[in-house]
Amino acid sequence: MRALPKRLRVGVPRHLLAEGVDADVLAAFDAMLAKLESEGHTLVDVELPTSSHALAAYYVIMPAEVSTNLARLDGMRYGHASRGATLLEDYIASRTEGFGEETLRRILLGTFVLSSGYIDAYYKKADAARAVLRREYDAAFESCDVIAFPTTPSPAFKFGEKSDPLAMYLGDIFTITANLTGMPALSLPMGTVVRDGTQLPVGIHFTAPHQAEEALFTIGRIVEGLG
């Protein structure tokens, strides 16, 4: 693990923040970056072109892994068990009662992208995009110690406010790159924004190179101190 300098270099992918981030969340993010800069840390512009496709790649790869791993939860070997008149009814009842709507959606999507005729068109392309994204992060870390994003593009929303699953998935756009690259990441509070007269917390998300968790702990302590 490389030695950390006393003043960190914070990478900021501005090209990914121009659209889709709520104005007040972006203002809170910029305010935290300004605080870091005032403490002597350096802000570095970085380019992560494939990150704009990371959400699409993630929601192909992740459901495929969900589908594969949850296949064992059949009510026979593992998982919730419910009995019907036949073995098929056992399976159907166990999975219907044991899995929620979103879990079922992800299992079906994962089964689809892994099926014959679609694995090449979807899963293998998403996996190739993941490999490109890892290389882009590795290149970016040559000029910075951590990379910063807002944790989410908007503050917390009300229960039931977003009925469209795709709208829900967009909230993951800045955090799923850690899942895709396998790089360590950390999210911390960076203040609040006001919505309908209510103060809602928002966060800042840092990613570090492989085996560089100490960089996250360091930047985490710094951000907490700036609170």
C-alpha cells in the first residue's frame, strides 16, 4: 500500500455531475469540496467515460448474480418453505411467499440476461464494460488518492413516492461503481438540503484504489472534522 501524503488529492469527475444531480445536492457537494480545498487538499479533475454506462452494466450483472445465487432458495434445501399439493406447487408457493416484488423482478431479469441467445448480447457486454471501467479508475488514481461523488443525486424521497423501479435504480448511479470495480468506498454525511420545509441529509461518497482503505479512513476523518 502506498504511503499517504498529509494533503490528499481528491479526484472529481465533473463531466458526470453536469446532469442528473439536483441543484441543492450539487451545491452541498461543492461546498464540501471547497472546505477540503481550504484545508490544503487538492481537487483534481478526472475522466471516467464509462461511468455513464455503469448503471446499465450493473443492472445486468447484478440480477444475473442474484438469479444464480438465489436458485438454491427453493424451499427444499434452503429458504422459506411452503407446501402445496405437488412438488411444483411447493416451489411456486415457497418463492411467491419468500421473495418480495423487487427480488422476483431481479431474479426474472437475471434469468433473462443469462438465457441462451441473450447472454452474449447483454451479460458478456456488461462484463466487458466492467473491465473497461476498472481500467479507467486505475488510470484516474494515477493522479489522485480518492475519487469523490455525491452519494445520491437527490436526497431521501418519501415512501411510495417513486413507483417506477427505473427511477429508484437511478439513485444508485454513483455508488454502484464500487460494486462493479471491487474497489473500496465510503459514504459520509455532508450536510442537509431543505425540501418542503424539512431538512434532509445528503452524503458524499469516496472511492479508493484496491487495498487503499486507509485513504478512505483518512478522508473520512477529515470530512467528519469539517462537519
